[in-house]
Amino acid sequence: MRKIAVLLAVFAASAGVSGCMTAALGAAASVGIYAAQDRTIGEGIDDAAASQQVKMRLMAADRAAFQEVDVEVANGNLLLSGTAPTEEHKQAAETIARSVRTIDHIYNEIVVGQPSTMMVNAQDELITAQIRARLTASPAVRAINVNIETFHGNVYLMGLARSDYELRRAAEIASTVGGVRRVVSFMQVRAPDLPYYAQAPAGPEFRGPDGVPADDGAPTGQN
């Protein structure tokens, strides 16, 4: 526990060093991708900046302990995956992540244990690529809205779905790829925004001489 307290103190002292500027530059490079997604460009930049800040703070706290920890942020939700050497490091990683104010929810899927081998990492990358290809080929899923993380065959889906059906379908497609042990979906359902012309306010309401709306179903034109 003393080592964890020390690493958190180191993190606190170094967290603010050029973090915002670096995160902003990295986020700006991905504006084109954000523009194609259902989230706004501002949301995409905030997510990228939050991810970068958490990664930098983890490395500043204890590079050796957190080098195998992956950070993914989508729509203000943060996923921690990968490995950490002890349970204390796992909890410390979550504490560090919570220090970023734009994060709404944290899903801590870090596994306590030894780092992955190159072969296991390659298998995970292959699984991710196959899932990405199948989601892209599916007319039921808008794949650009889906973030995929794979660790030891465990697949984590984050991002946006336009309906409950799309959310379920994305998880079903991911589960069909060979080597997948389980699929955990942290995706959120958000209907796409209406085009501007569909958001126009209703026209004026017409009322008769007695103040009753003209379209209330009452008979008109009676003698």
C-alpha cells in the first residue's frame, strides 16, 4: 500500500505538465473521424483528450506497472483493460482515471497478473480486426460508431448504437468470431439527430371566433 500511495503522489505532482496541450493536438488529428460518427465533433475531442490525459497520468505514476493497461473512452465512458501487477495497482488506475473531470463512468476490467505475450497480443489484434470487418459488412450496424477492445479473447464494445436491435446485433456479430471467449457491451443507445428541417417548430394554431381550435374535430359550417 505504501508504494501505491507514493505512486499516486508522484502522479499528482506531474499530472498537469503539458497534458492538456498534448491531448488537444492528438484529438485535432481525428476530427475527420468524429465528423463521420453520430457523436458530435466536440464529444469526440473530449473523449480523445480524456483518454490521453489518463494514459499520461498512468505513465507518470508508474510506467512499469501500468504499461500493459489500455484506456478507451467513448461518450464520456472510460474502459480500463489489460493487466496490472497487483490489486492495489488496479484500484490505483481507477483512482487516477477518476481524476479526469470529463469522465462520467469507469469500467475497470483490468486483470491482475503477468503481462501478455506477443502471441496472445497478436491473437487479440486479429480478433479485433475480424470483428471490425464483420461489423463493417453488416447493414444492421454502423461500425464507425463502435470501439472494439480485445484482451485475452475478451471483447469489449463501446460507442453508440442507434437502436436496441443494433446494440444486440453488434454483440452477436462479435461473438461469432473464432477465439472470442466472451463479449461485454458498454455501448449506449442514442437515436441519430433529426435533420434541421425536421426540427422546425409547428405552425401557428388557428382558432375560431369562440377560441376553439379549428382542427379540434368539431363540426363546422353548420347553420
